[in-house]
Amino acid sequence: MPDESLPNDVSRRTFLRGATIGGAAVALADFLSPSAACAGKMPPKGVNYRTSPNGTQRCDKCALWQSPNACKLVAGPIAPAGWCVLFKKK
């Protein structure tokens, strides 16, 4: 027995509005997930990271270095003797 209080069909405009809001909600939930917080850091390849120094420039002498093996801006384990294009002297 159909429920008389519910509409029989949904307009295209209502459907598209609901789909847009639902899609935005899913995207926002994905963006705010814990893994997305880590994604705020750049991938090593994106900053030309390497595990060897560039002359006297090395990660452990950079203002972005976080002991023992991390960087404030680059994701993943970082070698103290490494280097990337974001190097900023302490």
C-alpha cells in the first residue's frame, strides 16, 4: 500500500540538488579524515627530496627539520643528511 504523504516522483532539480549536496558532503568528509591531515605534507618526489646532501645543505641543518627523522612540510621518514628544494637554513 503506497504512502499518500510521499511524492510519487522527484523533480530533476530536486534530484540534482540532493546529488550535489551529497557529493559535497562525501568530498568534505574525505578531506577532513585523519589521513587527509597527514596529506597536508608534500610528497618527497614533489620537492625533489633525496637522501644525500646538497653541498653543506642537509635536512638536519634546515629550519623545517624535526628530530629524529621528520620534516614539517615533507611526508615520510626523512634522512638527516637528506636535502630538498625547501631547504631553509636555521
